[in-house]
Amino acid sequence: MRAPAAVLLVAALVVGACASGSSPAAKGTPRPTPAPVVYVAIGASETIGIGTDDPAREAFPQQLLRNLNRSTVMYDYGLPGETTEAALRDELPPALAVHPTLATVWLNVDDLVAGVTLSDYEARLDQLVNGLRTAGAKVLLANTPHLDRLPAYAACRPNPPAGPRCPLGSVTLPPPDQVEAQVQDYNAAIARVVAREGAVLVDLYAAGEVPVLHPEYVGRDGFHPNAAGAAAIAATFAAAGGLGTPARG
């Protein structure tokens, strides 16, 4: 007996659907979900946002975070006045405990002010970066920006101009040429650490004399970056690390 035409049509449609890969087995294996980024920020007062009006939103790590995947977890371990020696004690152990995959490190000015020798600074910075790299983190390591045109620096020189008071109290800082030489020495040490440890250099020095070129980036204290300055710093970190441009707002 010949099957009715309608039955044959239904059978053909069923066979065609199976052949087209509509079964669960034919859809392929789902793509695995990327592992979440664990971002740790290690540094001093700039890292926790001193100089901004709203550090919880405007510190440069917070602004950098907006450019990362929404699943990123961030820990900001920055402490005011922190040197590399203090960071090895105060910041590195808790940072390693959270198993970071990304780290920003900005430690230099407080070591300079404290008179830390170049060899001690380099050795401590190397130890810190090595610890993060050994833990599997990509490390974005910032060098020292220009310091000799900051209003706070001028305030710590003899016969200071009107403006912010010297943040160091009665301390008198050396003349600009000596400060620049120290900055260059520290930056050479930072470059060596980058090369040895496979870190990524974040070249803040390349921005030039920011207080002259972008006075709107300097906070009211004449030293720390304000929100706009922190945004520019976040953008520099992002560009160096291949993270794109941080979102504003």
C-alpha cells in the first residue's frame, strides 16, 4: 500500500531536521568561561587616591578597573608613605594570598624622599616584582614621573613661592638637577627590574613635565594627582598593559 503523501512529507521533514544538526550532540561543546581576573594594586598614596575628591571612585586603580572584565576582582593594598621595604612587609603578603593574575606596582617617590640607596631600592623592588611574577601575575611596573616642577617640590625649596606648603614640614629638598639625577637613576633601576622579571614598564616619565603641560592634573596639595590626573595615569597603565582605554565616569 502506498503511503499517503502527507505522511511522506512529514517523514522527509524529520529526516532533514536531524541531518541539519539540531540534536544536542551536533551543537558542539560550549566555550569555557574565562577565568576571572584578580587585580592587586600595590603602591603608596597615589594608589589609594590621595589628591582626589572621591578616592573610592577616582583613584587610578579604580579608574583602571572600569576597563577590565566585569568579573574582575580588585584589591587595593596601597598605603600612604609606603616604601619598597614597607611594601614587602605590608602589601606583598596579602596580595599573594589572593592569587593575583594582574598587578600594578608604583613605588618610588617615598623611597627617594627617604633617601633609600639605589642598590637597596632596586633589590627590594626586584624582590616584590619577582614574588608577583612567581605567583603568575602580569605586573605593570610604573617608573618615576618628573618631580622638579611640582608646586609641592617648589614649596620645599629655599624661598618658596606662594602656594601649597611643603608636605615634608621643615625638610629642604635638593636643587632640581640633583632631583632629576636621582629620578633618572631610579628609573634605570626600574628598567632593569622590568627586564629581569618580565614585567611591563609603565612609562610615566615619558609624559614630560606634567605640572607645566597639564596643571589641571595636579591636586590641591600641589603633589598628588587629582581625578583628572588619576584618569591619565590609568590610561597610561592600560595602554602599557594592552588593556585599552579606561572608561570615564
